[in-house]
Amino acid sequence: MKTYNIAEEKELIMEAKSKSTSLKGVIACLIIIIVLLTAIAGILLFKGNCNVKCAKEEKTETTDKKDEQVEDNKKDETVAGEKVKVYIFEAGGCPYCKMQVEYLEGLDSYNKKFEIVMKELYVDHIEWAEGKDYALGKKVAEAFTTAGFTNASYYGTPFVVISDLYASTTYSESLESYINKAYEQGDKDIVSCLEKGNDCPITAK
């Protein structure tokens, strides 16, 4: 029968403890690896869900913008027989602006075929400080000038605009024919179109 002395027993005990410690280390490493893999999988899953959600939100936003553009285009469509907007870019206290309004209000077709829309090009006609609609007036004048309307200017008042048919910086008593034509053909309302930032083609004069 084999016997063990004390030294051998101690050696066996130390060897067993060493194996136990190694096994515990391996198990600990495996647990850490599992935790890390689980965390990575969670991150990837979250990222995937986020990408899908972001894609859906982007698609929805794009669709909404297209819908808004379609709605704006519908609003910009010309319809014959609807009231024409006659825009008067004025300066505060401008006597000719007042005369222009009085002339238009005296026409039989006023409030039947057309309405007057006042825009503040300049705060007053003394110091000519820029009004709240100055940028729009400048944009409209430049668009009509490019199309060949040589009297379209934002340097004076009244600056009168009717559809895409008339744009001039002068007092006039010959506007009724333009109003009637815009009423029959449909008001293209270039001023409102440009104010929205849309592409607004003007037939070259």
C-alpha cells in the first residue's frame, strides 16, 4: 500500500488549490467575455433600431416637405374669375400712393374683380428709411426688370404690380385693362410667389 508523507500531502493540496484558482480565473474571463458580447449586441441592436427610426423620420420629413410644396403650388395656380391682387409698394405719407389708391377704389370693378394689397417699401417719403417690405419690393422689382419691365423700380413709390402683366413705379390711371386681363386669365400673383421663395417665371415683356 502506497503512503503519503506530509510533504507530499502539502504538495497535492497546493496543486489542487492552483487548479481551482485557474478554473475560477477561466470562469471569470468567460463571464467578462459574455458580458462584453451582450453589451456589443445591445449597442448594435440599438444602433440598428435608431437607423431604422431615423430613416423613417427622414422619409416622413421629406414627404411632408413634398406635400407642403404641392400645397403651395396648388395655391399658386392661376384661376380665372378670382379676385386679382393689385399690389402697391408705398412710402408713408406718399401723396401719389394715396392718389393711386383713390383711383383704384373708384373703379367699378374694385372689390369685385380685384383687391388692393398695400406693402411698406419705405417708412416715409422724406428720409426714405427702408420699410418692412423693402426686401420683398426689391426682389419683385429686380425680377420684373430682368423680364424687361424697364419701369419696375424699388427706388420710388408708388411701385404697382399686377399679376405678371404690369410692374411700374409711377402713378397711373390706365390699370383697369391689366386688371381685367389678369381676372380673365387668372392672377399669377408674382409678388406672393416670390415672397414664398418659389420659382416664379415672368413672361418677358
